[in-house]
Amino acid sequence: METNYLTDGPVSQKIITLLIEKMGGKTDSGGHTIFLGQVRADVIDGLKVKAIEYSAYIELVNVEAEKIKKTIFSEFADVNSIEIVHSTGIVYAGEISLLVFVSAGHRHQAMQACSKTVELIKVNLPVWKKEIFEDDSHKWK
Amino acid sequence: MQVKVLFFGVLAEVSGTGIKYYHDVRSISDLKLRIQDDFPEIVHYNFRISLNSELTDKDIELKSEDVIALMPPFAGG
């Protein structure tokens, strides 16, 4: 199953820089807002999270990500493009697990639309996480 | 007839497998009972269901080759 929305392992610097280059080509945009979600080394019951293992339902991720983009485009007329990249597999604390990149004609809609996209991802994207602790035990979230 | 059931998140662990096939299931409610027979502890978990990549909370009649996914609350980001 093909997807443009998932990447195996952390969202790499290469993906981020490639997107900046790609979006730069759209000269009708006056601003980009980039959100990077990072794996946090939470301490739960005395155990520190060393990584998160993400799993996803790829077919439904495609369907839901398209719906999210459609919603944002219909609410924010100034938005030119939306890119979503979520990790699957292991992402260590301090690494990036989610990228949302929104370009718009002007800064306000770029920022508002990016924020709303992240919220919609949290609610609607079929992705699951398993926190892996330093002693290799785990907990589903 | 045969349907494919996908287990996601913690349910993959509960079922011990990500995928299981069921034969001669009439409907989603029938399938739920069959899954509950196989994995009784599943009753302790909340999950939503999708049929062929579409979320549904209805009791729909199943046909051969349908793909049903059992999905705990999403936790992306």
C-alpha cells in the first residue's frame, strides 16, 4: 500500500529540507508554518520513555489525511498547500515523529491552519503508539 | 465466504496477531461475538470499527472479502 503520509522511523532532516525547497517553488505563498512533533522522554511510574513505536492503518491514514486536508482547504481560503508526514516504527526520544507543513499567502492563515491540522491529526488519524521504557518494558497509549 | 479482520494498537497484542480470517460471518455484530469467543479479554478494551477503510458504528451485513478493522482510540502525534 502506497502512502505519502507515513515514513518508516523518525521524520528525517532530509524530508524537512526537501519540503522547504518544494514549497519555496510556490511563489504565491508568503509564509510557511512547520509543526514538528517530538518524542518526549516522559517518566511514568519511575520509568523513563526511551522510544515510541508507532503503528498505523495505512489505507485509512490515506483516507483520513485527505479528509483533513479537504477540511483545512475549505476553512482557510488563503492556504496553498498542506503536507503531513507521520512516523511508523521506532522513534527515539528527541527524534521527530510528526511533521505538518502549511503554506499560505499570508502568515495568519498559515499559523491557524497548521494548528488546526495538528488537532485534526490527533483526533482522526488511525495511528497508535507504544511507549518503550529504558528497561524495555512497554505501555500502549 | 471469508472476511479479513485487522487488529490494531493494543488489540494486536491482545489477539496475538495483527490479522485473522473468519468464515461464514453474517454481520458485524456476529463477527464481534466470534472475536469475543476467541479473545475474551477484548471486552475490556474500547475500539471503533472500520469496514473496507470506512469508519462505521452500524451493524452491517458482511460479504466475502470484506476487511474489518478493530481500532483502539487513536494516539498519533
